[in-house]
Amino acid sequence: MRQCFRRRKSIRDVGRGKRLFGDGTMPAAFTLSKATTSPSGVLIASYARAGEVRTGSFAPETPSEAELERRKRLT
């Protein structure tokens, strides 16, 4: 099993919907180990495995007053 992978990304690749991993790939956490940008703007990033996937939420436990007001304007 690969313990790290490299990914090159350029603007022209965005939005094509290509899968980075195939069907049946087991989830794993990764951490950025190295990143460089070429003179033409291509991002070259290397990632290393970082153990199990940590799940959670970025949402605050209670919404702020500003968020409550935003929700009211949406309805």
C-alpha cells in the first residue's frame, strides 16, 4: 500500500471531475509534507499518511447572532 502520494495541479485541471482515488479505496488521513509551485503556476504537493480519518464538524455548537439573522433573511 502506498504510504505517500504526489499530486500536481494546474488551473486547467480544475472542474473535470476526475477521481484521485478509485472505487474501493479505504479512507485514510493525509498531511501535507511538501509543496512547491512551478514558475508556470503548477502546484506540486506531496502528502504522507497521517493515520485514521478524523471526523467532525466545523459548525459551531450554537450559531452566532449574525448567523441567526442570516438564516432569517433566507426564509
